Amino acid sequence: MIAQLVDLHERRIFPAAIDIEGGRISRIRPVDHAPADAGFILPGFVDAHVHIESSMLPPSEFARLAVVHGTVATVSDPHEIANVLGLPGVMYMLDDARKVPFRFCFGAPSCVPATSFETAGAVMDSAQVKQLLQNPAIGYLSEMMNFPGVLHGDAEVMAKIAAARQLGKPVDGHAPGLRGAEAKRYFDAGIDTDHECFSYEEGLEKARLGVKILIREGSAARNFDALWPLLHEFPAQIMFCSDDKHPDDLVRGHINELVVRALANGCALFDVLRAACLHPVEHYHLPVGLLREGDPADFIRVSDLHTFRVLETRLDGVKVAENGRSLLPRLSAAAPNHFVANKKTPADFRVTHDGAEGAPVRIRVIEALDGQIVTGSIPETLPVSAGCLAADPARDVLKICVVNRYTPDARPATGFVRGFGLRRGALASSVAHDSHNIVAVGADDAALCAAVNAVIAAKGGIAATDGAGETRVLPLPIAGLMSQLDGYTLAEEYARLDAWTKASLGCVLRAPFMVLSFLALPVIPRLKMTDLGLFDVEQFGFVPVEMP
């Protein structure tokens, strides 16, 4: 094979002939010239932090879509399925990933459950984490979300970090908004990375501490525009990641999109490509070829170094994608699950109040922010009506509830949210980070109930209802997180449901189901709703819906 070779180690581009034997690069020979249409050969792209489950696809199907965009590897935290199924869930991901030649590096989930302020389907203690880290297929300790536990020296938290360090495996960070002395203490505990920076100033401060910054651009959290200048200042410490990417977005593109955007912003070619291809391989010790003699023949060929249109993707020398078409086989996937919630009634979602009829009540409202997984906390006032506080869609004050999926008859926790813009109806999802109970947002109790019950009937999925009799649901039978459908079919169905949500219900968010999924995550500031109540992340405790 002859083409222009992009050498990321020597930072040079030259025409070369590449010989492949037994799935490895046996020889690289400089030549006088390469055919004009041969394109450029470079190492494949790596997503440095992703939850495969958020694509709603099992690993083997995720790989089919990702290779089309030149992605050859991911650093994958399986804590979504671990929060549902525990250690068997992690093993399910490993087993499914082995079906394809794609390079998956899975981590040992560090926070199952993420906190004690929610109900999860499993618990993984330090002994289980240590056992998992000893598995050669586990490459690192996944994001340490319990930053208060790190700061206070919690024994279980510190034992997990120590287990990874003793085995020479990296420890991923998760410290949104953590600054100053506390940030230094957190990273000094042996934590290497952070993918949660949402401002340039935060990223700059952490980079100066020596932290490796993962610039994230997912379906909900979009931090590229804020953080890309760090590539100029700390090129050796930057990687790219998607974190959470829904199937319709994955069909459109992956890490290749960030490469193109960074170059368009004036970043140096080799700094960008080293962040996209080289740094994750070196940091996580991935068994991914980097276009050197003796390496696995893992590489991509692109048309040019501006659009990066992927002409082909190879793993172990075998072509797995060509001109926008995946060559990996479509495989079947088992569907383990843990879902026992019983159907609810509209009365279950009432927020009762003993005030006089029409009396104004000050309440705390979660503020959902488009393009962010952080939320705000804003005060609002609602009148007492028939002994209850009702949603007010005209002012974009909707109800939010979380329903425990692991207990048959648990009562929903209910509060209020702003930012969805629903005029009517409701949305519900069993993809609700990180414990994956059912989270729903709606304009009234009946609509909330209909959407939640649609998810319960499917034993997991995402659903929307217009409140007037039409309810649509996309089942996710694998742990209530993933589908057994072909990835492209799933992307089309998801896109149709997303479009209907916006057109018929009036939702104004770019990715409403992704934003919805993070409203139950009590480790991301500021105000969240778990199955146990309204949670203030900054105070790290529950707060009442009603304000004093």
C-alpha cells in the first residue's frame, strides 16, 4: 500500500509503501511519490472517554458505526450497565466486545452506585473493583465521581485508587467545577485526567496542575468551544472524547468531527492528531497500532488533511470500513435486564400542599441547560390548586419525577424543572445517569404517568406522549439501556422520536432525551432529582421542593 504517511512521532508527512504481514506492519519504505488519489494514512482515532451504553448499542454494534468515521478504539467506562447489573454487567460488555476486532479498553467502575443518595441496581465495593482491575481486559479505574470521598479520604474510595495504582493502571477523574486547593488535593490523590471541565478557566487551572484534559463533545455536554484553546497551550496534555453519544449523532460522526473543527480553529495539525490518535494510546497503554514497524496494522486512510473523509479503516490489516460503509458483521446480542417497577397512577405524581387555595408557594426549580449536563437552581412561585402544586407549561415550569425501577411499588420523587419548553405531554427514559431509574418530565400528572408506564411496560426504553392519547416508545431491552436493533435502524427510530418530541410537544432542547438522562445525576452541579428526592450537589444533600 502506497500513500502519504502521517508520522505522529516524528511530526512529518512523506510518501511511503507499507507492507503488512500477519496483521502487523512488517516494513515501512519511503518512496519517491504516492499516487495523487492515494490519500493520507494515519493512526486511527480514539475516543478517550465514552460510555458505550449511551449510544444505546452493545459494544459490537457500536463498533460497526464507529469504524466508518475512522475510530479504531475507545476508552470505555461500563459503569452505566454496572449500576444496573453489577459485575455481570461489566462481563457482558467484555464478552460482547470480543466479537469484533475493534479495540475496546474497558475500565473498572469506581462508583457503583455513584452516591448513596439514590437507589441503584447493584453495589461494587473495593474488593470487587480490585478483583476486576486484575483482569487483563480491564485497563484503568473509571472516573472517580465521588470527589467528596476523595477529599475526605473515604476508606473505600482510597482503596479503589490504591488498587489501580498498585497495578500500574491509570485513574480517571470526574471533578466538575472543582477548583483551587480542593482540586489540587483531588488530583494529588493519584487521579490523572478530567473530562468534566466546562469553562476555559477551569480547564486552564487543572492543566497547570498537570492534569490531562479530555475535551468533550457529546450529545448533551458540548465543551469543545470553551476548551479548544488549551490545545495551543498544553498540546501534550489534551485528548478528545464524546463521553455520551446518542445513536443519531454517532451515525453523523465521531472524533473525526473534533479533528476538523480544531484544525478550522487554527490548531496545529500534529497537535490535533496526537490528541485524537496518539495520547490516549500512550496514556491508557492501548494495544493499538501507531504506524510503526512491528505495530498492529491499525490505521485509516483519508482523502485529505482538511475534511478527513475516511476512505478506509483497517484493524490488524483487515479492512473494516470503506467509503462510509461498515464492513463489520451484524451480530446478535443477549438482553440481560433488571427491571421490576410496577405501573403507576396519575395520583402518584402529585405534589401536595396544605396551603390555602390560590396561595403562592416558593419552590426550587431545576434549570436544564442546552448543551450542558450541569444544571441551575432557580426560584419560582406556583399557586396551590386543589391541595396540590401543578406544572405551568405556559411559564415552562414542568414536573420532573424519578421512579425507582428496582423496587416494585416505590413512590416517585417529584419536583419541578425549567428548560424543556414542553407545551404538553411528557418524556420518560430508563437511561438516567447513573443509577438508571426512570426519569420523566411532563406538563401534567396524567402525561407523566403515561410516559412512565410506557417505559415500565417495555422493561426499559425512552418514551414520549402528547397527553392526548398518542404515546411512542423505543424499547431498550438490554439492561434498560441498549437496543438489539441494527445501529442504523436504531438511529433512524431515535431521530424520529426526537423530531416528534420537538414538533408535537414543543421541546426546545437540541437533545432532549440526553439532557433528561442527566437530570438524575447527583454528582454534577447543581440541582438534581433522584428517586429519593431533590438533591443539591453543592450542599451535597437533599433539599425540599418548597423554599423557606
